[in-house]
Amino acid sequence: MSTRDDDNIEFDFFDEPETVEATQRRRLPRLERPGGRGGGERPPRQPLRTPTGLVPLARLVGLIAIAIVVVVGLVFCVGSCQGKSKQSEYQSYAEKVQTLKKGDQTLGNEFAKNFVSPGLKQADLETSLQRYAQQEQQAYAQAQQIRPPGPLRTIHQKLVDSIELRAKGLAGLADALATVDVKKGTTGLADALTKQGALLAASDVVWEQLYQVPATQQMKDQGVTGVVIPGSQFVPNTDIVSARSFSLLIQRLSGASVSGTPSGKHGNALVSVRVTPQGVDLSTSSAPTLNVSADMAFVVTVEDSGDFQETSVPVILTIDAGGTPIKKRQTIPLL
């Protein structure tokens, strides 16, 4: 074979049909159910399944409901505990004030009795007044250390002010007596004593009007019940610290006597009996209805209806409600 022959070689290509790729679905063989066409019993149906999204939702709702119940229970428990805590806080505070009140009441009664005691000497009275002032100064320090509930902090300061007035009044009385010798001269002494005695009377007004009444109202506003804010009356009778009483005191201390035979009458008269805190006045002409409460008290007002100063005047309260009568006795040191 020659080279030319090689050049004349032809290649024949057969035309072939184009290949078309088509995706055909593969048909699965159809299963014949027994009992379908050929008869027989059908197989039991499978139970319907709950959609997968409802189960977590139901669980979530349940958890939320449980959480709400727990929160409500906690709120109820916390509220109940707070109520008990508030009640105990106010009760503890009132008990501390009650301790101060008892000490002041004892001191005030001793002060009044000392003023009317027979054979009283100036030096002894000065010493007693200085001791009273020191005791009241200690009560003042104790009152400052008391930590009242939040809503009563401002009002509690009035209690402190009341005790401070008592301490200053007692110290002022001792100082006024120490400046003069009553056997040599008493000019201006009665006025000086009266000014200091006015502080003692004012302390009772401050305690009641600026402390006890507002504190009681504040507790009512706070929903606190069953707790009583005690009152305190240092001067059992304001006549003890009056100008007339101090003038008579100076006469006794100086040993002065009135010449001649004294004339006049002795006596006292019942002015009124008031039931507090209800504010009802008792009388012999009517029988009012009284509300019994933990802070129920009887305020008896007596006046000197004679011409002389009266001392150690007894006052007896009798309540006859059937059975054994209830009796209460108090003594007014000076009228």
C-alpha cells in the first residue's frame, strides 16, 4: 500500500439517532389488599397519630399553667408573711414605747407626791428634781435609740420632743430653786418655777396631740390593727405646776405661816367622766352604749370646789355589769 493510498482513505460515520434522556417514573407494583377484589377480611386500621406539633404545645401550656399557680401561691404566701411581719414590727415598737410610758408615769407620780409632801425642805426638793431630770434624760436617750416602722419615723420624733421637754422642765425647776434661798427672799421665784412647770404640762400635750393621735391614725392607714400606741401624762394634774401651786410651795419651803385663824371650806367636785377613745360623756340621766376595746379608758375630771388646796384626793370608778363589780381606784395628788 502506498502513501497516496493512505491519503485517500475515507472514514464513514454512521448516523445514529440522538439519545434523549428522559426521566421516567418508576411504577411500584400495586399491592392487592386482601378482601379488596379477591375478598377476605381487611387488616385493622392503624391508630391515627396526633400531629407532631400539638404535643409540645400541650406540654408548654401545662407548664405555663403550673408556673402561674406557683407564682400565685408565692405571692399569697409572701403577702401573708409581710402582713404578719408588719403586725409584729408595730407591736414590738408599741411595747418599747409602753416601757418608756411606764417609767415616765412612775416618775411623774413621784414628782407630784414630792411637791405636796409635808415637811418638805428646799435642799431635798432640789436633789429630787435633779435626780428626776437625770432619769428623764436617760429616757430621752432611750427614745432616740428606738427604731420605729418606716411610716412612723417622722411622728416618733414628737415622742422624743415630749420627753426632752420633761427633762428640760425638771432641770429648770432644780436650777430655779438653786438660785435663791427661800428663807431670805423669794422675789420672782414663783414666776420662774411656773415657766419651767409649763414645759412639763406642754410635754403631755405634745405626746397626745402630736404623737399618739397621728401615730394611731397612721397605723390605721397602714391596715395595722390590734396595736395600741400608749398615751403618757407626766403631770397627773396641771394644777400642780400652776402659779398658785408654786406660790403655796414656796410658802411651805420658807416656813411662812399665815397669822390668824383660817376660814373657808374644803371640798372637791366631779366635773365629768369621759370614755375614750369613743368620746362619750357619762351622766346620771342616761345610759349610753359603750364600745369595749383594748384602749378603752375613763377620763375623770375633778375640780377643787373649796377655798384650800387639797392633796391626795381619791377617785373610785365602779362598773356594775352584773356579778362582781369592777372597781378601779386612783389618787389625785393635788387639787
